[in-house]
Amino acid sequence: MVKKVLKFGGTSVGSIERIQHVANIIKKEHELGNKIIAVVSAMSGQTNELIKLSKSISKNFNKREFDVLLSSGEQVACALLAGALINLNLNAKSWLNWQIPILTDGEHSNARIINVNVGKINEFIKDGVAIVPGFQGISENGDITTIGRGGSDATAVAFAKIFQADSCEIYTDVDGVYSSDPNKIPVAKKIDKISYDEMLELSSVGAKVMQSSAVQTAMMYNIPLEVKSTFTDRKGTKIFDQESIDYTKSVTGVAYSKDDAKITLTGVEDKPGVAAKIFEPLYREQINVDMVIQNISSDNKTTDITFTIKRDEVIKTKDILENNKNIVYKDLSYTDKVSKVSIVGAGMVSTPGITFKMFKGLADEKINILAISTSEIKLSVIINEENTLNAVKKLHTIFDLD
């Protein structure tokens, strides 16, 4: 008998018909003798609707109540799916986060799962199907917490680890991981298998198939993952350890994100410790800084520092910098009309000329590079947002991914 964690995303449970379809998938798995824990997201669009409701009350809606509000989406989906399974004559039951409980640590909207009580669910799945909510948990003082957008992936991986599941399957609206977004790049190819490292890089730079923290957890505890479609029977993409790396390909995929912004401080004092004074208050406010570029000073007195952050944190960052009395600069400028385009591949380590090939390809399309970031298996650039699709198509072609 195999113990499985099956995660169903928002599009998979986006309507009553789709919930009934998911119920049939679970029924087939259960009839094969498998022990099933299903992790469920809110119905597609529901979380966004709840966010709109909060903004209609206040642009600075209370964080505790915001988590209470958003967590209700998964409660609806869990109850409907459990009801659909019961209607198929299966023994099924839904749990809320506090009934299990799913214990979390950290701030509201950005918590992480630290433990799950396994007793009740392990007992129930001996002959029934357990339906649990993704994306949420409960803090040590009893408050409902959420774990970030896409957090149902992290819930599924945490459950797979804590319940010692034999497999963790991520059901979504695509039949696997592609070399780029198949909705934008029709010639994108499905990847049959990919390493944790490559998937982590793709997730962190814009690929929306899986949440990056979930991939990281799976990698830490060597939990095999499979991304597959809810709506077809085609094989998905297997994500597992280094043995799955294909070193013959220099680039595995091209990803992009449009939620970045670029901030530049000109005329900054060029002396030791200034950069730390700039970024310390951002760190204290938990603003994630990505790329950083510091120009070489010609007069050894001043320099320019450019860095990127998430687009929705521009105003907050601007206010922090303008109120920072510990730094001196001539001017502050920013733009949120930028995007990040990245190439990822384990073969980049051993293939010379990748950087040149990427930059030459963008130059041929007259696309200006505003910032650059590299790792062993990733190369990212910031460009003007209007050039995003053109850049992705060009890179997809020149690295033989079409």
C-alpha cells in the first residue's frame, strides 16, 4: 500500500465540474489501495476576490485579519471536495488548519510550516481520504497564518515529509514543467525530468508551476515530486535529485517575471559601510533585494548604486530611503516598468560562451540590459518590460529549446 500526497491547485478546483473531476481522480487512486491525503488550494480567482474585499475596507488592512480572510478560500474548496467524494460513496473528511493542527512559525502572510499533528489523519486514511487546506496553518498563540502565494505547494511537500509519503504529486492546469511559458511560447517543450536545483532556479525567477520554497524543502529532504495535469492522462515532469540532471543541454528553460522594480541612488558617498547603511533598514522591514550593481567611482568620492526589489514594495522602499539619515546621495530614481528574464540549466557550468550568446541575442533584438545577476546554473537580466516576450522568444530559439 502506497501513501500519497496529492495537491490540487486553484484551476484544478475552479468550478463544481472540476471539483467533481478531481474527486474521480482521487477515487481511482483510492481504489488502487493507496492511502490518500489531498492538499487543496482555493478555487481559482477566489483569493484575489478576497484581497479586493480587504482593500475595499482599507489599503492597510490588519495583517492578522487578512490571514483569517484569505484562509477561508481553502476551507470552501476542502468542504466541496470532501462532499463530492462522499457523494461517490467514499469515506472522506475535510480538516481545517487548526483541527489538525498545522503548526507555523513567522509573521502573518509569510509564515512557514514547522510541524503537523499526524495522529488523527494517519488513523483516518487507513480506510478514508483526508482533505486538508493548503497555504495556511496556526501559530503557537492560536492565530491563523498564511504562508505566501502558491503556499499550497509548500503545504503538500511538508505533508509528504512529515507523513513519510511515498510520493508527492502536484496537479495543475499544465501537464508538466515546460522550457518556457507554453501560453506565451507555443513552441515550448515539456521537460520529462528536471533536477531540484534547476527547478528551484526556474521557480525563483518567474516560472509559476511550483513555489520555490516548496522545491527547496523537497530538495532538502529528497522528496520526489511530479507535476502533472488534472485534465489529461499524459505523463508529467518528475523533479528529483542530481541524477536527473541532463548535462548535455546548456540551457533547460527560459523564465520571466514582471513583478520587479529597479531603484537607483546616484551620488552616493563612496566609502566602506555605506552600502550596509542603505540595505540594513530594508532588511529590517523584510524587503527582499535581488540584483545589486555599484558603478566604479571615477573621482573616488561618489558612486551610483542600483538594485531591484518586488514591484509592490517600491513606495515602501522609497520612503525608507528618503527617511534614512545615515546616507547621503544626490538623487533617487525608480521604475517599475521592468521585467526579469532568466536562462537556467545545469549544463551552463561546463559550456563556455553562454553569457556571450545570451547578450548577443538580446543585442540583435536591440534590447538594452539594465542589470545582470548570475549563479552557477542561472543567468538573469533586467530589461524594459515592453521587450519581455521578444526576449524570451529569442533566447528560447538561440538555445535550441523550440
